[in-house]
Amino acid sequence: MSLKHYFIIFLTLLSTGHSYAQQKPLQLEDYSQWSSIISPTPSPDGAWFAYALRPNGGDDTLHIKSISTDKIEKVPYGFSPKFTSDNKFLAYLTKPNKSETEKLKKAKKPVTNTAHVKAIGTDKTFSVERAKSMEFSNDGRFWVVHKEKPENAKSDIKGADLVLYNLSDKTTINIGNVAEFAFNKKSSLLAYLVDAEDKVGNGVFVLNLQNLATKPLNTDKATFQSLTWDDSSAKKAEWSTKGNQLAVLKGTSVDSLMHQDNELLVFTSLETKPVQKLLSTNASGFPENFVISEKGRLSFSADGKTISFGVKAQEIKEKLSKDTVANVDVWHWKDDYIQSVQIVRANRDKNFTYNSLFHINEGKFVRLADDNLKFVIDSKHPNYRIGRDDTPYLSDVNWGISPADLYRVDIRTGERKKIEDLVIRSLESSPDGKYYLYQKDTAIIAYDLQTDKKTNISEKAAVIFMDMEHPYPHENPTFGVAGWSKDGKHVILNHKYDLWMLALDGSKAENITKIGDTEKIRFRQITLDPEEEWIDTKQPLILTAYGDKTKKEGFYELKIGSQPAPLVYEDMSYGRPTKAEKSDKVFFTKQTFVNFPDYYLADMKFSNAHKLTDANPQQKDYAWGSRKLVSFKDGRGNELQGTLTFPADYQEGKAYPTIFYFYETMSERHHQYSMPVYDDRPHFSTYASNGYLIFMPDIKFEEGKPGTSSLDAITSAANELIKLGYADKDNIGLQGHSWGGYQTSFILTQTDMFKCIVTGAPPTNLESFYNNIYASTGTVHHGIMEIGQVRMGNGVTPWTHREIYQRENPMYHIPNIKTPFLILHGTKDGAVDWSQGLELYNAARRMGKEVIFLSYPNEGHHLTNEANQKDFQKRMKEYFDFHLMGKPAPAWMETGVPHLEKLYEKAN
């Protein structure tokens, strides 16, 4: 090799080394440079891509990108982009920046959005201030903005200005006092409701979008609400034949009664000569002392012949003074739901209505639901619905399951027929409502609503469709439904890896992907057209693919009868693709630990992928890490995996300070980008950038042994990393939150293998936790303890199996603690009561253990206040840096922070 070549190589190495040396370790102060992508929206023809970038702690900036030129227009503070169907116009909202928003809030002034519309490729915009919502007509001719109601309007008045803008001739119509509005899908009519002061001029109106003539359908000094078109859920193929019927509730209030007395008005033949049909509470069969309630949703049936609505018992409005009435909740052992559940669900229960139907042409009322059958599921079947009665199976132990008896309900008469007792796992209805699928024992049953026939459609399959590896000790679920065949004769079910096509008459079951189980690739069908309700088995299917052991992801194409063929399948993670509505362009994200999930554009075969966004170009200036999969075996012989993050300056053969972060199955996050954000988790990008190894291992839990299972897996994983020469055996720390918090708290009491532990929102005392309340839902923890995440076993309680509870209970082993630890907990945690963290702190403090409790007032299960998030991120890293890196301890770790020295207490 010539001297010249050696000199070139030397310069190259010098340049590379200099470049690497310039990369900075990532710090919390740098997080504000990172942005997330918000509201990604392709135009229908795929020629434009709009999205907003939202920096950490900052304001959105809308980006409007031309696919052909790569030119980007930026709109400060813009968000929520929408394109017209003809690709000619774009609308978006803007809002005040964060500093202006804070000023307005402090001045107790409203913070409102401004709506904008512009012809794509031009600079001129038409704007409407104080925008509450905006919408395009489906034909792209009109843009409508509903404004916030005036500040001086009475509180009970819902009406505000509605601005209708003609996109072609730039003319504007302002309609006052509009409470609700909706275009029909074919964009021939705009319906709206007026709610004005003193109810003068209230009514339901229709604006003809061809000649802009307004027609009042019904006006009165009453309240009109719940505006609903008959095409509100229609597919595009149905638009031309629908959009000619409209429903609305009209009612008045009586001071002495709780609920408004409504009539249901249905208007037909709206494009010719409107006809009004009316249902009142005087109808034959209508339950006495009930009302047609605005709390229920109005919905037309698929054939447009009926409309569903809710009925509710009328109540007398009590005139009582709270000063003279005791405030007491009576907790009774016979309550169907524990009082705390009733309290949390009070508004939902207060607004609950019983599903009923109005047969429009016959003017007939039919009640479908009542106290004996509260839940009736809507479907497209012309004659029947499925009802669910869960009352025989209500239990505090239900967790992750919804047991119920199933009924067929005749929508013409309300007559009910029981289909099946005790169905724990329901699946779904076919798109036409003809079949209802559910699991009974290990069989998949297809119920034909018309013929009242049940068929075991899984009997001919060589597998059962129950997930036998489901981690919780209750009835295992299925893997779900992939879709229904267009010929109406088959349903496609997911198995662990493969897709199976099952004949609905039970005659045949076929594995149509064939290779999934052999190659350990999980195939799942996706549709790129949201309008498709059925799977056309004569056309190629698009499948997502996930390598169970390799963590590769991508897309395959399946022609039924052949093996699936890869379109793209590689070492990265793909987001769900979105197809441009009127072109064969597909938009999707892909990511790795190193690569942010930016958006890409490709064709329908996912070839010729073109990168569209570059949300975080600053990353190149920072030292980053890398990842590899590591296999290990726990002490019980389970073969497990974990994803190992290397430090940015990793040197082969050198052992590094290591942090374990775990929950349940974590290796599936192998290709997940580590976004630096403000929250309460360790960010692997930051720790790797600063010289740490981070390992996220999988854990196999054994029923009745939640803590000891985790201890086994984590210590086995740590020993494997030490043996491989990756982890410094004297400097390994643990961090876990919630369920991971329980595990870290238990491991803390069982071994001194780890140098320090950080535990967040931890269940620490299994015996007290068993009877704690999940405050967010009001449910008692019996279910999650026995058959849920804790997995103690059905019927395994602290009284029937005290020895097991004591063995798995961190609080029972406090004297064994030899490791310094840090606790995080919010005082308003709605999942794990704050007292659990307090119990661990108090017990450890009493026993003279090295413990610090970071308690954040008024925070929930996860920190949401940005200042608190930053505070914990800073303290957690300082804690690990001291114990694992040997850096100096900050004052708060050495001596604490007296309450009167809290900066928060000194702030204004």
C-alpha cells in the first residue's frame, strides 16, 4: 500500500474519531430538542403529507409537505390538519403558544383556537377565530366552523355561530345560535339545531347545499338535541342511497322532575317533501313513568327502517338541604357492586339508558333492554340482536373477564331466547350481523341468529384457538378474529402464529399461512381500506409479520392456497400503515433503538420506501447506544430473552454499570426507539449515552409465586450478563414501576446481589393490597390478586393460604434488606394506593434501612406535572450515578430536604 493510501486512511480515522469525540452525552437539559410527530395526515391522492412536530415542553408546528418536491411549509402553533376529498384545500387549527396560554389562564380568560383553510400550494388563508370545531363536506365544496359560544351567553344556552364557507366562490354564510350540525355523507344537505336565548327560534333546520335554501323542519320553544343522520355510520358505497332521513330529540324540562321529557322526531324524504314521524311517551307499550332520554345515543339501523334510542325512568327532583341530610355511604355485603365502584361509576349509572327501537314506517315502539337484560348489542341483522346478562356472575374477583348469559332478542317484538349460559369470552358479530362468535370451553361457536343454530366451527381444526400461554389464571382468551370472508361462508381466526380459515357450517378448518408456527413468525391480517368490512379471499391479503425470536418485523403478501411471501421483513419495528384514500401510496413509520419512528412513503408492496420526516436531526450530535438480543435460562429451566442496550462508547470485554428495567415480557421492545421525554421512567438513550448498560428481560411467572418467579428470572439474567462479561457484578441496579415496583420491592428483600434499587408506585404489602381499592375504577383488588396480574390463584386469599402470601410479601421480609433503595409514589395514585409506598418506607426506616421516599403530592400512578417529571428524572439519575458510577451524592441524598426548605413552598 502506498504512503498516500496510508495517509488517507489516517485522515479518515482521525476525522471519524474527531466526529465521535464531538458527540455529547445526552442530559435532561437536552430533552427540549426532541419532538414527537402529531396528527400525521396524508392527502387523499397521497401528494401531500401534513403533520405537527411537538417538542418536549414546547408548542406544535404544523408541517405541510409536498411529496413530489419535498418542500415543507411550516405553520407555527398549528395542529389537526384536514384535507378536502378533492385534494384542493387544507384546514387546520392554531392556538396561543404556551406562554400566552398561561397568561390567559392567570387572567381567567378563555383559551380558544383559530380555524384556518387554504388552497393547497397558496399562502392566502381564510380564518375564523374562537373555533370550537371544523369540518369539510365530503364533496370538498364547503368548510364549516362551529364557534365557541359568546362569553356573555347564558350558561344553559348551547347555541353559537356556525360559519359556512364556500370554497369555490369564497362566499360566507353565518348562521346564529347553532347547537349541533352535521352534513349528510353525500354533501347535499347540512342539518343544524338552534338553541337560542329564551328558546326563541329554536328548532331543527336543513340547508340545501345546491341552492342554499333553508327549510325549517320543526320549530318550537323547546330544546332540540341529538341530531343524527341515517348515513352517519354508512360506508361510501351506501352514501348515494342514504342521507335522506334525520332524527332528533325535542323536549322540555319541568322544574320538579329530574329528566327532560322528549319526543323522538324522525324526518324522511328530506330531498323532496319532508315527512315527520313522531314517537312520544304515549306510544303503545312505552313503560310507564319513563322518558325518551337524551343520555342515550340515537342510531339508525343499517336498512334505515328503525332507529335505536335510550329510555330512562323519570325521577322526582328532591328539594333537600345538605345541611340537614347525613352524608353516609352504606357498604352492604349484598351490594352487586362495592360502594367504591358505585361512586366512581355514579355519572355513568346516572346517565344509563335502556336500549329501545322505533320502527319508523309502522310508528311502533319496542323495548329491547330492561333490568333483566341491560345490554343489547347493536348489529346490522334486520331482525335480531344479541343481549348479554351478566347479573348472575357479578363478582369482586372478575378481572379481565366478562362472564354473561347470551340471548337472542327479536327487534320486532322484544321477545328473548337464551342462547348460552356462562360465556366468558365473546368474540364478535359478522359484519352483516348474521353470525355471533363466542368461545365455550375450548370450542369456537358460530351462532346463526336467523336459524337459531349453534355450530362448533373449530372442531375440524388441528389446534385449539385458546391462548394456552395466557399468563393469568382465568379462562384463557382466543387470539382474536382476523376477519370474515366476502362469500359469507368463512371466518378467519388468529392462532399463535398462523391464520386459520374456518367454515361457518363447521365442515372445514384450514391453516392458510402454513409457515408461521414452523418459522415462529406471527402473522396478522390488516386491511389498508377502512371501508372494507369483508376479506376478499380471491385477492392477495396483506399480513403483518413479527419474528417471535428474532424480533424482525415487516409485511407479507398471502394468496390463499400458497405460502405467504415477504414484501419487507427486517430488523426493525413497523407502525401500522395508512393508505392514501385515492392512490396506491402507503404511509408508515419504522424504528429501531437508534432510529426515531419517522414516516416513510412506499407503494402497496412496501417497496421503494422514501423517508418523509426527520423529526429529530439533532440526535446526530449526541452519543447513542445500540442493542442486541440476549438469551438466558432461569432457574426453572425456562428459556427467556431480553434486550440489552450497550453504552455509546462500548468496548468489547469491558464490564459496565448496569440497570435492569422489567415488567413482564420486555424483549418485544427490542426495536423500540428510546424517546427522551418528561415522565417517570428511565430513558435508555440517556443512560446508554452516559456509560450504562440497560437490560430488559422477559419473566415467566408461576401461579402463586409472583415475587419468587421474578427473583429467579432477574438474578438468572444478571448472572448471565456477568458471565458474558457485559455487566459489572458490583454495580447492578434495578428499576421497576407499578407491577415492576412490586417485583423490585420483593427482590430488595431477598438478595444483596444488586447495588441499589429504585421502585415506583409499588404494591408492597400483598395482604393489605388484597383489600385495597383501585381508586380509578373503585374495584377491590381481589380480582387482580387472584386471577389477574399478581396470579396468586383463584380462591387463594390471605386467610386460606397465609403461608403463600407471607412468602411473596415484601413487607414480611423487611429485616432482610441490605440494599439502599429509593421509592417514588404520588399521593393521588388511582391504581396503587400511596399508603403502599408509605408502608415500605415506614417499615424500612423503623428497621434502620437506607431508604428515601420521593412522595409527589396530588400526582397519580404516573407523574403528569412537567416540573415533577423533570425532578424525578434528575433525582433518579443522581441516585444511580452515586451508587453505580461512584459520583458524588447530592445534598438531598445525604441529608434529605426539610419541609420548610422545599422550593415549592417558597414559590408564588
